[in-house]
Amino acid sequence: MKTRFGFLVVAVAALTLSGCSKLNQENYDKLKMGMTLAEIEKVIGGNDECSSALGTKTCVWGNEESTYIKVSFMGDAAVSFSSDKL
């Protein structure tokens, strides 16, 4: 009996957390050219990884192996967006 209850609690928690992801098409559509990193983080939360090269900064939210949003910045302005499996 305890095993079934424990499984049920874990399943409900997983479904609840997965439904709260900000990585979805609706939020992706809110992103606009020229937005700052801070403005984008207000929409989709904190990034998981950023890298810089040749005057650009690229940040990824999520995991490029599955669901993700990637934004590139020049200065502090977004200049390109990509996503997968939203």
C-alpha cells in the first residue's frame, strides 16, 4: 500500500512540475528582437548556460538534446532566436 501511495505522490509531483515549464511556444512567441537578457529572463526564467565569442553572447534555456530556447545577443540586445520541441 505504501509503495502505491509513494508512486502516486511522485507521479503527481512530476506532472505538476512539468506543466509549469516556461519553455513553451506561448512564451517563445513573446520574445522580440532587441530585448535584453533581463527582459527575456522575465519571460522564460534564468538561463541554463551562456557562452561568448566574437562579441556575441549566446544563452540556452533547457537542453539542446531535448526542449530548448537559444538566444544570441550583440551588446545587450537579442539578435536571433531558435527553439526545438516546445
